[in-house]
Amino acid sequence: MPLADFAIPALLSGALIGFVLVLVGGGGSILAVPLLVYFVGVGQPHMAIGTAAVAVALNAATGLVGHARAGNVRWACAASFAVSGMIGAALGAEAGKAFDGDKLLALFGILMVVVGALMLRERKGGENPNVRMTRETARPLLRRIVPTGLAVGLLAGFFGIGGGFLIVPGLVFATAMPVSLAIGSSLLVVTALGATTAASYALSGLVDWELIAWMLAGGIAGSLLGRIAGKRLASRKRILEIGFAVMVVAIGLAIVAQGIATLL
């Protein structure tokens, strides 16, 4: 395939994902798989999922740096969630690779519809801004964190997504931390789950590293544009979130409509 045939779409895809992640504050990685399949032209759904998982991990790691500097990461809680999530992600990735690619893509469309619907609801945080993993609080926190992380990891690994839309409410449920801390802490978990899924797919030869390089370059540019747009549109963030959610639902429905025959 000539360089321009995949380099330009990969650059634009990375730019869109980076732009959305910064502007809306999450959810952009859910676009990676459909962009790779329908826009970049990756013919194998499994290859698209493996490649997307790498992009998800890199994007989350980049975002984590800024949140860590701002003090928005509860490291012990996030690490505990990540460890249990990585076990789930490893199991989910193996199950995903064994699943028929076309059926997996159709199920991914259904997931997009669910994600979009969840994003239409305003996020509510907990009331424990001082949550810490101490000797006294470790046991009750881990009772909620471990099973929640395992369940989220299974879904993230199976579909090759970061799972931030589930990790944020999962952290709030398990620890009662405010949304601002849950968002920052979730990026450590997304990085870990994305890396686990990516490693599984990479070992099976299902990652296109050249595409990753182009998407990363585009993602850096998109992130810069997203920061500029975010400052100008700060007062309209909720409207942007709703618009993005509607777009995710529409794309998901289109994928389901195209692949419904594979599920019957």
C-alpha cells in the first residue's frame, strides 16, 4: 500500500482522537477501532483492535503526566484497580482474539451505543476527596476495587479499549472519590489495561507499528488543537460532551447495522 494511502488517514485519525480526548475529557479512544477499520482501511478487525490498544495506552500515559502534576491521581487506589484490571484484560484479550473478527466488530458497535448513552448522563462523584489506601482503609477499599477492576478489565481486554468510561464510575463506586480525582486516577488504569491488551495482541502479531507511529504524530497535533479549542469553548463543555455522545451512538448504530447479519 502506498505511503500516502494509509499515512494521511492515520495522521488524521490520531489527530481526531487526540483532539477529542483533550476537548471532551475522555471517550476519544472508542473511535480508534472504527477509524482504523473504515477510514484507514485496516482489513482485519483483530489487527485494528490490537493497534488501537497501543494508541489507547500511549494517549493515556501522556494525559497521566499532566494529572499527576496537578495532584489528581490517587496512586494506591489506581494501582490496585489496575492490577486486578490487568488480570481481567489479559483474559479478555485472549477471548477477543479467539472470537470471530466480524462478530467482534458488530459487538463493538453495540458497545459504542452503550458508551454513548452513558456519556449522555452527567458524571456524579463521591464525597471523599481525602480517600487514601491506609492500613485501616485497605481491606474495605480492596473488597470493592478488586472485583470492579477485574470486570472492567475483562471488557477492556475483549474489545481493545481503554475503558475510561467504566473506570471513572468504577473508581467512584469503589472509593467514593470525586470525579476530578477519578478521571486523573483512571488514566493510570487505562494505561495499564491498554498496555496489557496491546502486549497480548502484539505477541500474536496483531499490531501495526507503522500505523501507531503516524497516529501518535497526529495525536500530538490534535491534543495541541484540543487545548486551544478547550480554552475557547470551556463554557460549552457539556454541549460538546452531548454532541460527541450522539456521534458515538450514531457510529455504533451504523456498525451494528452493517454487521447485524454476523450476529444472527
